[in-house]
Amino acid sequence: MSETINNNIDYHRKFRSRLNALPLEFKCEIGEIPLQKGMRPSSRKEKALELLNKYHIDFIEIGTGTNRFIVKYDGYALKIALDHEGVADNMQEFAICDSLMPHVAYAHEISKGGHLLVASYCPAFTTHSEMWSHNASIRNILTEWSKRFLLGDVGLTQHNYANWGLAPGGRPVCIDYAYIFPASLDMFKCICGNRSMTFAKGDFSTYKCTECGKTYEDRDLRAKISREERMRLFNNVKGIEMTQEYEMHPVDPKYIKLNMNPDEPDPYDVAVNVSDHINGEPTSGWYNNFY
């Protein structure tokens, strides 16, 4: 069957990069923080705050993790890498978020160096009991993920509650998923020689060898994955590279309205509205290049 293509249809749409709305000098200086040697984590955060204020960036401080400092910027979560692991964390989330949707705060846009990431803002749980009130939904999500991924720092434990939050509409989503790997458990070998493992208990934080019963914390297994291996996950990610705040780029023709009936909804608008509902008003520029 032949297919007729209408060459008069415009397959381009306007995309916005929130990273390109930031001053270039700010992005260059903030990108130097992970490169500093011997700087204490607290000093790295202080430097990030200093630069945000120096360039008059309108922000609200959200929190600080082990390797990243997070602020709310223009309605989104801006994740600032404080060291090399923070860069890898940003790249990891950007690389894997599509595979985890719709159960994560979507990673919309990343700087080419990986030191800045724009994600949907979903307020974090402030207590373990608040997270536990959604344990049934979170357990279902983790059960689904466990069939395809190695899960790290997202289990139903006391120290993971701030890695989960609420999306618009009140459903729980994971907001820090930098240690979820698309890896089969049989890539890890127990000291007894067995390569098959399963979860030891229902909180999704401890694995058990199916032969000898030895248990491993999720951090023990993920420690076997090097930063270089994590960075390689990012190499296969495709996106739109932008140098300006607003740019026109082609989109998939399936999202372009071909029906000339003015009363018919535009599929592109419908797709954007659905994405807004799922992700919490996503930005359109995904992959960003500013130096």
C-alpha cells in the first residue's frame, strides 16, 4: 500500500530550553564545581548558592543529597552536580527516566556536561510515615521495576523516604532514581559462585543468594558498577540539542494534525496535555548544549 505525504504540512514545533534561559557565565562557573579537588561537600553547596545569588537566579532551595544540590527554578527541580558522582547521577536519571515512566519525576533537560538537570518538581515526602501511607502503590511500582532493574536507594526503608514524593494529582513517584540500573541480577556473583539472586525481604533493599542464602545490601551490588559504566548508559540517549531558549525542531509526524477539520483536536496538543498531566508541566527542550 502506498502512502501519500503532504509536503505542505509543517512538521516543526517550538521547543523551550530552561537551561538556556540561565546566564551563560553562571552555567560555566557552576560547571566548574564538580571539577574542584579537595573541596568539602558543604563548601561545594555554598559555592553553588553563591553563584545562584551572584547571577540573580530566582530559586527556592529544596535540599541537598550526597552528590547534588537541588533548587526549585521556574517551577521545576534544578539538580546541580557537586562532584563527579553528581554528574553521573544526573546522566543516569536522564538516560533511564523514559524506561521508568510514569512512576518518576521526569527528567526533561540536561546540560551537555551533565552538571545541570531539569526535572519535574514533585514535593518530597518529609517523613517515613508519610511515605508509608502510600506503601501499597510504591510496592506495586517496585515490584514492576524489580523484574527489569537493579534497585538502589528506592526501597521502603527509613532512609529512602525523601527519594519519593507526590506528583500532581497525589500519586507517589520516585524523585531520586540515580541508582536504578537496567541490569540483570545474574551479572553479580555471590561468593559461593551462584549468580542468581532475589529480594531477601519485602522492602526492596536487600538481595539474597538463591543458593547459599547470603544477603547483600543494594549498595553492595551497585558498588560493582563503575562511574564509567554509568556514563556509558548516557551515550545511547537521543534528544534535541538546543543552543537558544526557544527553537523550532521537527516532531514525529504522528503528532501533527492532518485532518483539516478545525473542530478536530491537534494530536500534538493532546500529547502535550497528556504529558503535562503525567509529568507535571514538562519543558520541551531535552538536551542542552551551551559550551
